[in-house]
Amino acid sequence: MTTTTRSTSGDERTGAVRRSAVRSLLRLWPFVRPVRARLCTAACVAVVASCLSVVVPLVLKWLVDGPVAHRDAGGVWLGGGYLLLLGVAEALLFGLRRWLVARPTAAVEAAMRDALYRHVQRLPVAFHDRWTSGQLLSRATTDLQLLRLFLVFPLLFLLVNGVTIAVGGVLLLAQQWLLGLVLLAPVLPLMAVCSVFQAKYGRVARRALDQVGDLTTVVEESVLGIRIIKGFGRHRSQARAFRELARAVRTTELRKARLLAAIWGVNTLLPEVAFGAALVLGTVQVADGQLSAGTLVAFLSMALALRWPVDSIGFLLAMSSAAATAADRYFEVLDEPAVEEGGPWRRTNDAAAAEGERGGGGLVFEGVEFRYPDATPDAPPTLRGVDLHVRPGETMALVGATGSGKTTLTALVPRLYDPTAGRITLGGRDLATLSREEARALVAVAFEEPTLFSASVAENVLMGAADGPEADHPAALRRALRVAQAEEFVAALPQGAATGVGEQGMSLSGGQRQRLALARAVVGRPRFLILDDPLSALDVHTEARVEAALRDVLATTTALVVAHRPSTVLLADRVALLSGGRIAAVGTHHQLLRENAEYAALMSGDPGRGGTGRQEGEGAR
């Protein structure tokens, strides 16, 4: 399954994440750079606020050894005023830090989400064949939230706490070096423990994020496929699958909690033992007259002020490790190569371009071969040596058994995939020399599955319209709906063409969705039109009306139409029979009925006579 593949690949990458967590987080710099000034200001403010907390013990030392020892009431009130001012200043500075980081970190998250979405739109269809939508969705939501939280809290406080511990350590050693060494003794053991903890936590965090992606996929599929689940009474099996994944997520989260509890325990225990030892030793020194009471109070107060910076190390490292894992998952998608303008099979020499110009008009396939990227090495190509010429203004019907490669062949024309060998020309121009934007401006497609979006009827149809100030969208919309015989049912909708169709267009019938998909394909008056069985969901009367209107459109364009029924085939000037990934015959409908047994079997629905093509095409798409 695709889901398993993604989870497994995530586990395989965990080692890389563990070895290079800092490197993974440094990859955030291009997104952080625009707001670096404000984040640096926030860091400086937080450092100053934290350092104020270690100044408080120095005031206490002065207060105990001075006004308290000399019974100076005025000095005591003055010392209290100093402590109050330090507390208020620290609180205000931490509030200012929070205000400073809120807007830039939200901007970073938005920029990263926008970059991810734009990149996903530019990735080849082969990428989307491999990745589940739930895994992509979790990267755009959960992972980015973790990264924003890292910028808000761990990134700043690892710096702030590090500076606080360093300054506090120097002050401790300066006041009483022996007690300072006792208190700082746990530092090296804590560093070793935290290093081991971060490695383990990184692996578990990766597993948890991948499992959340799998769970998101199950939820999404269950919602989109709710009619199938209810129709076949499979709600119990789906609930069982969901529970198993949810239980796996819970188990992994509990593992994270146990690791976090362990590091919290160690980070608390070792400093507490050191604090107790320093307290006993300091008390003995005060009793022996070797240390003043004020120095001991200041020393212990400073040690307490360093408790949070020390205790939080494990927690901050856990959040940083989770953020590094999230960054690694995010950049897994961003590192996927986007489609290039010319594609991997582009010819760059002038001779090849000139040859394309001489190749004639229309739509031409020359020796086209195609193998899906995820196909096994020993599997035969889906398409093998396809040679086909659709003349300018001609409508060619493409007929073949299920699995013969018809849909794959039509997907090559708008460059959803690129051939692994051979070439395709549009109007005499090598398709490989056109950018994808140019190719898709020339070619319109109505896919076998009529996918609609959560938008209005007009917005769905006009996705296929030309852009620009000269475009007359209302007229184009009316014409397209008329061709698709959709005017009547669209006018009956509550708000006409402005009515929303709901998610996946499920508020409409299958035939209505298919007619809107057809309208979307013809609204822009494309030079080349690809129709993949566009009338399969229509009743015979509606089909006849659509065919009559569609003839006028086909008369002004070059079209390749995947057909399974004789009525659709009769729209074409000629017919091409695709068998086993090859063009087996080309001719008129009546000619092929007389001369080709496989074609006659396909048109008559006789499985016995058409078996050869199906066997040869087995495994094709």
C-alpha cells in the first residue's frame, strides 16, 4: 500500500534525522531570514529578562548582609523596592518577547505552507500516484505547527537558558567556587543523558508523525467514500481499521511520554541531589564562620533561579527533536523535483525543433513508449511503439480493451506524464519543446472521472476558460453549458450557475458531474481536445443531445476521444484500435467492423473474440 510505503520510508529516514537534527532545522533559514531582525530582538529581550532573574540573588545578598544584619529598616524597604522593580521588569520583558515573536513566526508558518502548496501543484502526477493525501495534509498542518512552536519557544529558550546557565555558573563560582563546583557537577552527566534521549525521541517522533499522516488518510478516505461504506455496510470494518491506527498512534505517543518523563526525572533528580549537597556544605561553612549568611542565601537563590533553565533542557530538546523531524518530513516533499519546462525527454538542438515543424499538423505520436515510474523492472511497458497521426480538425476515436493503455495514452498529451521514449507533436511542434503551460493552453481534457471542486458551477466550468481581459466568461459559460446539455439542470439549481456543488460535487448526480466536466473541457475552445469516455454516465436521450451539440465543437478542433460504445465512436472521423499497448489498426468504424475481429468483438461486447487484446494489455492503465 502507498500508506505503508510512506511510513516505512519515514522510519528509514529517521537515522538521517537523528544524525543531522541541527542541519534539518538550519534548512528553515530561508523562511526565517525575512523576519530575522524581529526574532533576534525577541531573543535579546528574553536574554535580558532571564539575566535579571540571576541579579535578584545579588540583591538578596546585599539585603541580608547589609540592612538585615544591621537592622536598617529603611535599607530593607529599599531592597524590597529593588526586588519589586526587577520582578516587574522581568515580567514586562517576557511579555514583550511574546509579542515580538507572535507575528513573525505566524508569517514563517504561512510562507512555508504557501511554498509547500505551490510546490505540490508543480510536482508530476507520478509523485501524487505514490503519496497519500493524508501524508501531504499532515505535513501542511501538524508538521508546520510544530515548526512554528519551535520558533516561538525552544529556539529562543535554548539560547536564553544556555546564556542564563552560563552567567549563573560564573556567578556561582565567583561567590564560592567549592559550592559552585558541587552544583555544576551534574552538567556533564546531563549532557550525555540528553544526547541519548534526543536520538531516541527523534525516532519515536518520526514514527508518530507518519502514523498521524496514515490516520489522516483513513479519515479522509472514509469521509469521501461514505456512500460506499454505508452502501456496503462496511462501517464496522472501517471503524476497526481506524481503531487499529488510532491505537498505534496512542502507543507511540505513550512511548514519547515515557521518554519525556524519564528525562524530566533525571533532569530534576541530579540537580536536586547537587542542591542538597551544596545546602549541607554551605550551612556547615556558615556555622564555621567561613561563609556569610547573605552569601549562602544569594548562592541558594541563584541555584533556585537556575532550576528552570536546567530542568527544561530535556523538554526543549524533545520539542527541538520533534521540530527537526517535522522539518525533515516537510523538506522531503520540497526536495521532490518539480516538473521542468522542457521535461526530462526534451530535445534541445535546433535540428530537432526544425524537424518537428516539418512533421505536419494535428496530433502525432511517433514511436511513443511509456512505463510508469513505480512499475517493476521486469514488467512490460504500458505503451510500446505507438505510432498514430490525428490530422488537423479530425476527431479520432481510441478504442481498446480494459487495460490496453487508452487513458495512459491520453494523459501524455497534456503532459501529465512524459513518454519514456519517442515523441509527440502538436501542430507540428514537438511537445517536449513546449512548456507545460503552453501545452495545457493548447490542450483541454475531460477525464473519465468527473472531478469537481467545492466551488460554484461557474467556477468549476470556467477553470478551463482562457484568462485575460478579452475573455468573455459569461458567454463562454453559456456556450459550454449548452454544448454539455447542462443549461436546464443548472438553471434549476437554487442560485443557478452560482450554486456551490459541495465537496467532490457530490450534491449532483453522476451524469450532471460528467456534463459539467465536459463543459469545462470545451469552454476555452481548445485547439486540441482529449475526451476520456465523456458520456459514460449519461442516459441514452441525454447522450444523443450531447453528441449532437458536441459535433459542432469537434468540427473546429483536433480531438482524441476514448470510446467504449458505438454511439461515441460514431462521433469520430476515424478509429484507432489500441491493443496490448500498441496501435493495432486504424480506419473508419465500418471498415474496422468488417476487417478486424478484435474491434468487432469490442463493439459487440463478445468477450471470446476480444480476449487477445485484453491479455496483451493486462497490467496497463
